[in-house]
Amino acid sequence: MGKAIHKFAILLASALLVGGCSNADPTAVSTTSTSITTSTVATTSSTVAHKSTSTTVVPTSTTLAISIIQSPAVSGPVILKGNGIGNALFGQPEATAIAKLEKVLGPPNTASPRPTTNCTVDAYIQFLGLTADLNQGRFVGYSTGSLVGRNHQILNSETTKGLRIGDTLAQAEQLYGSRLKTSFAQGGSWFATTTVGTLAGLTTVEVNSSSPAPKIASITAGSVGCAAVSP
């Protein structure tokens, strides 16, 4: 009797085991799909005058790919002042100023100054990421590349207080305080008075924009022709 019950229990357990597995698909695999969103900033490298340069994405009102160019003559950023660059000061004879500019900017892209009819400027000479303006044989102003317009080659440079192209207007206000003024001219412009002259430039969007926030698009000083912004 006991053996019969034991045998019946074994048969019943086998039946339940087979029945429980009858609906299983041996090929089915349970998976979980996770979507991951990534943002990529493309960078490229090149060589300009034996110095490495890089291209990066700078967020502006319209995302632009710009080239950040290191001067081949100095390490680190070139310091931009309200009265010139390095020992090249406004008012100096062009030959003197160009020689002094080469010490911080390297050789110019143009072999000699090119004539122009541009209001207070009658000639200019181009360096990597920067244009020096001349008038009546003297150095009178400079302008960097810009985040707006056509020249997006930006020299690795900053003002004596550390303002750089791509900084926000709010950062400029922190650096210059009440000496910083803004204007709606030319779609957005800024001016900062210093002890040696006035720095100026354009902003990426109108100065009252909140989204996107306006950024410093360019830096100029002195006379830069008809396109010069004024307070």
C-alpha cells in the first residue's frame, strides 16, 4: 500500500512538472531597451604656423563652428587693450606698430597693408584671427574675428580684465561693472571704458535677450572703419 502511494506521488509530481513547462517558449528571451541620449561636440585639429589650433562648437543664437587660434608668437592668450595690443599702441607709425604686433601675433597673413576706403581707415593688415587698421600711415585700431558675420576665426585672446569672446554679457558686467554699456545698434553691441581707452564689440543676440543669453561676439578698440560701433 505504502509503495503504491509513493509511486502515485512520483507520477503526480512528474505530471505537474511537465504541465507547468508546457506553455514556456525555450527560445523566448526577456529584454529591456534603454534609450540614451548623448550630445557630441565635434573637434578637429590642424596646424597653423607650427601651433596647433582647434575647432569647437560655441553655442550662440545660431550654433556656429569657430576656430580658436593660438598665436604662434606667444603662449597663452594675447592681451587686448583699449589703446592697442602689447607694445603696439594707437598712433604709432604703421611700420613700428606692425613690427611690435608681429612679436605677439606672429607674421601677418598679408605681406603688406592693403588699401581700403572705410571711413576712418585707409589700410589694414590681417593676422591670424585679428585685423589691424591703419590710417594715414599710423596704427589706429583693431578688430578680432567674430561669432557673428563671416570671420569666425577667433584668436586666443582676452582683455586685461579677462573678458573673452564667447563669455556672456553677464560675465562682462561682473568684470567691468558700471563701465560697461550696451546698445541695440547692429543687433547688439557693448562698450567698456578702461584707463587707456574704450573696448567695444558685438553681441551674439540683442542685449535684452534672455533665451538665448547674449554673448560677447567680438572685441575691437580704436578706429575700425565704417562698421565701428559707438556708444
